[in-house]
Amino acid sequence: MKISLKQINKLAIPALISGISEPILSITDTAVIGNIDINAIESLAAVGIVGTFMSMLIWVLGQTRSAISSIVSQYVGANNLEAVKNLPAQAILIVTSISVLIIVTTYPFAKEIFKLYNASNLILDYSVTYYQIRVFGFPFTLFTIAVFGTFRGLQNTYYPMIIATIGALSNIVLDYILVYGISGYLEPMHIEGAAYASVVAQILMAVFSVYYLLTKTSIPLRLSFPFNKEINRFTGMILNLFVRTLALNITLYFATRFATGHGKTYIAAYTIAINLWFLGAFIIDGYSSAGNILSGKLFGAKNYKQLVALNQKLIKIGILVGVILAIAGTIIYKPIGLLFTKETEVLNQFYSVFWIVLIMQPICAIAFIFDGVFKGLGKMKLLRNVLLLSTFLVFLPILYALDYFNFKLNGIFIALTFWMIARSFPLLINFRKQFLLLAKNS
């Protein structure tokens, strides 16, 4: 079961394309909203604040993808898929039920939630309006994510790519139509239009997810009981990833809160920079997904020698992709800012921090590759502990220290850089310690 570069790319490139669908949704909203004629800065700030909160919800509950992928891929490696065929439908039931509960509990308190992000006045009003529309796409997004996890466990990233592409393209088209309107036919809906565009795109992705899962795999969506024997392991993985993702979103919460606290110009610039950072992260995540899929299969087959070889290849590829992203960003440094806004003050703040985002890319590559590998191995507890330590012992102390010395946005992105370093190297050391000996003796 030797893993070649061709096999890695066959999984990674479609995963890369499907992975960037979510940041493309956010970046499209950001670019379109940033160029409207009325209150563009306030609208852009609101999209950034809500985008951070929505990302938190999606990342917390979207961890079903990694848990399902890990379990299914390990059973594929052990040639025993039949034993977990009813697990995906049960997992989807659990996660979509929780998503409905979240809508019920957050919708009435949207204003109070976004006040916690330092939003006020018109930014707060826009944030509430945008969120109270977008949140209805939440269950459809989680449903799609769970289906993606099933496909990945089956060593297939092609159909998730098709589904994600449909969602991203429909969102872009609808954004332009609903935000700017059609002269003589449809009045511009501005920030509300962007929210509706996202919801429709999320519904379309869920519909196509059902179609492809039922027609291209042997996995049923019909619920059957009793619960699968792996449901306890699945739940344990989810709980560990839940805590891990809460820590991750504490980082993003404080970053957004500090940026908002410096004023609307800063939160607008931060929104552009962080969305570009997300885009880079999701591009690298294509290879992280390949690591997730293949490491689970190799671990299930107890093929430790190829597991180590896979890891070494992925690190080299990830760093190369990170360097390419940094170089590409340097080449288009000025034009990329103008894509999102023409406001001089916002652009100045964005250009003052974008170089940090670019420098981070190779470091992010190592962290994301190991995230994927350890998720495939099912080592969620270790991932949880590393992120807790990097958030509370590294990111927050550095953020507060640099803010004290008035570094503003630079302080936020410098703290994020050290956070990524603290996430990557403990995983690198742990993998080598755990699997090099096993590979040598296998």
C-alpha cells in the first residue's frame, strides 16, 4: 500500500477546491459588500464580525467531518466497511438536531451576542440583520459537512469538490444579483442580499450532497437502530474536537474583539486580512485532508512504514504550498486590497499587516498537515490539549502584551503567528516519537 504523490494529489486537489468553498463564500460577501455605495465600511465590519461567529459555530459542530472520516477510513483500511455503514446517518441526525437548537437559542439574542464583539450603533444593527438571515443556512451546512466526511472516509474527495463548486458559484452569482440588484427588476438588498445568497447556496449544497451520496456510494441516509458500536468513539472524538474548537474560536473571538475595539477602520481591515488568511489555510487544508484520509486508512491497515513516509511527503508539499502562497501574495500585494475596498484608511491598515499573513503561510502548513494526520489517526485528545495550551499560554498572553504596547492590528497577527508555531511543533515531535519506532519494526 505504497502512497505515491499522484495518489496524494488525487485526494488533495479536489479537497483543496471543496475546502475553499467556505472562505470563498465569506470572501465574496466581503468583496461585494465592501464596494456598495451606502455605509460600506459598517457593512464590511458587520460581515467580518458575523463571519467570525458563524465560523465558530461551523467549526465547533463541523468536526463531525473529521470524526466520521477517521472512523470510516480506518474501517476501509481494515476491509470492514459494512460494520459502520449506518454510522453517517446517525451522526447527521445528532449534528443537525444540535444545529436547530443553536438557531432557537441564538436568534433572539443576536444583539447581545454581537455586543460581546464590541459592535455598536450601525455596525451592531447590520450584524444582527445579517446573522438572523444567515443562521438559517446553518443546519444545511452541517449536513453537507457530515456527508463530506463520509466521502472522505471512503477515500473520495471528487464529489465533495463538485458539491462545493456548485455552492461557491451559486453564492457568487446570487451575491451580485441580490446585493446590487437588477435595474428595473430588483432593488439592491445590500447586506441582506449577501445573507440570502449564502443561505440559498448552502441549501443547494445540501441537496446535491443527498443526491451524490445516495447515487454514488453504498452508504444509506435512512436511520437504523440500535446505534452503531462506534457511536461512543464518535461521540468522544466530537467532544474532544468540540473543546479544541472552542479554544480555537476563543483565539478568533479575542482577535476580532481587539480589532473591533480599535474602531471601524481596523475591524474592516482585519476582516479583509483574516478572510485571506482563512483562504490560505483552506488551500493548505487540501493536503491536510489527504493526510486525514490516507493516515486513517494506513493506521487501520497497521502500515506504519507508509504512514511515516506519507507524513514526510505531506510536510514537504505543505511547506512548498505555503511558500508559493506567500510569494503569490507578495506579487499581488497592492491589487488584492483594492479588490475589497477603495477606502484609503482601511487599505493602509490592511497593507500594514498583510505581510504577516504571508509570512505565516509555511508555518500554517506544518500545523494544518499534522492536524489532518492526527485527526485521521483518531488522536483527538492530543489535538485538544495542544490547542488549549497554545491558546491560553501563547496567544492570549502575547496578544495582551502587544496590545499594551499599542501594536494594534500588528499585535493581533503577530500573536496569531506564535499561536501557529505553538500548534505545529508539539505535533511534529509527538508523531516522530510515536511512529518512527513502529515503522522501523514493521
